[in-house]
Amino acid sequence: MNIFKRMLAIGACALLPLAAAAQGFPSKPVTLVVPNVPGGAIDILARLLEKQLSELWKQPVIVVYKPGAGTVLGTDFVAKSPPDGHTIGLVITGHMINPSLRTTMPFDTLKDLSGVSLLAISPIVISASPSLPANNLKELIALAKQKPGKLSYASPGSGSSMHLGGELLKTRAGIHILHLPYKGSGGAYPDVFAGRVDLLIDPLFSSLPHIKSGRLKPIAIMSPTRSPIAPDIPTVAETLPGFSVQSVFGTVVPSATPREIVNKISADLAKVVQSPETRARMDQIGLAPVGDTPEQFDAFIRTEMDKWAKVVKSSGATAD
């Protein structure tokens, strides 16, 4: 009995430094790495987190931008940073696509990084030039089968969730539509307005003003359920059951980061994204807050990696 008590005491003592580390976190400024250029939903989200976390943690949270290689450069910086929780990386859907899309990666997505929290999701919409003779997904599929390889769709770039979402749609619907990658979607809009490109796949928030103005015609939402900000636009899943593609926004840290610190960051992030102030701003940019646990986000990353690996293989998609 004495030996048993002694073992329990030793175990409890071993846990004390870890608990103290979590209680003392953060002990210095925290760097929040955005793996994209400034602008867009991820930038707005980063600035919201910067403000709210700085107030919660009583330490400065500093947003830094490290774009390049489809988010790989910024995430690699996080993977190789000290594993103490003071460097946190924002990741998007490309984080789950890159391992199968890129032949070489400077880090192992599953071994070198730990998921912290899935912060938010954002719907993606397929929209069309007003001149396209198709008004819904069924009509689009029929038209594409009548004109194989003649229709085209624009995306913000090769390897993006919008590009791979288009490839998944082609596979599920049994159609062939030409992919036209842009360097960001800004340049694609005028071409789709004018009918030089037939379709555009982009976040709903970006496309919605143009849908409301009549310069774009909505075809379908790629999310599994209709969006509350555009409830009249049907989903792809209503025609192709089980179809689901969304833009996701999450956070990661180096895998060696103590679990107690990971759990604390996750809980604090959930508190922030569920706060009335943050939710109100996220609603304005079309983001639905989540704030799940590290275990849930790690499982989500694995599931998404498996899904996108199949899409990349079947489509032959490559990165820029």
C-alpha cells in the first residue's frame, strides 16, 4: 500500500510542471501565423483572434504573414518553431490537400503538427455567367454532358479547395469541364460576368454581392446544408447525395507542444469564436464558428486528407 501511494505521489509530482506550464501560458507574446497574403476571410479572422486573445491572455498576440507554396511556407515555419504554444498557425483547407497534391513537403502534416481547433467553416458556391443556359445543377450537368470539355470553370488557383471541389463535382457527376486557375479570384469575376468563362467556384461571401446584383447566377452551394445567408440557393448534395466541400479555418501547433498547453489554447479559442462580438463579425463575412477540441480537429484533418487524396488521384490535379 505504501509503495502504491508512493507511486501515485511520484506521478502527481511529474504532472505538476505540465499543469504549471498550462497555468502560466502564455508567458510572452504569441505569434499567430497567417500562411496567406493579407486580405480575405482568413485575415479578418486572424485580426479578430489577435484582439480577443490579447485581451484574454494579457499578452500581445502578433499576426505575421508568411505566404507561399499554397500555405506550405507559413505552416512549415510553425512546424519548426519552439513547441511551447507561443507560435500558432492558422490553416485552411489547403492544409489537408497539400500532402497529396505536392510531391515534396518540408514537414509531415500528421507527425510534425498537432491540431488545436477547427475555428470556423465557410460555404463555397458554384455560380455562372448570366448568359449560361443552365439555371441549376441538374441543368448544368445535362449541358456539360451535351458539350463535354466545352464549358469552363474558374477557381482562385490550382490546389485550392475551390479547384479540388470542382474536380470532385466532375467525378461525382461524370462530366468534363475545363479548369481555369487564377491567381486569386479577383481577376476571374469580370471574365465570368462577361461570359468569357462559364462558371466560378469561390466562397459564398465573395460571390454573394454579385449574385444579388444579377451579375452572377447561383447554381449550387457545395456545403452539405443550405447557408443561412443565402437559403434560396440549393446544395450540390440535393442532387448528388453526400457531396460536401467547405472552406475550413483551423489552428495548429508543433506536435511536441505539451498537451496541457494545447488544450488550454483550444479552450480559449473556443471561448473567443463563440463570443457575441466575434460571432457577429464572423456572420458578416460568412463564417460559421465551430471551436472544437484538439482530438476532434486531428480526426477531421485525417478524414479530409483521405478524401482529398482520392480526389487528387482521380483528377490528376497538380499544384501551380
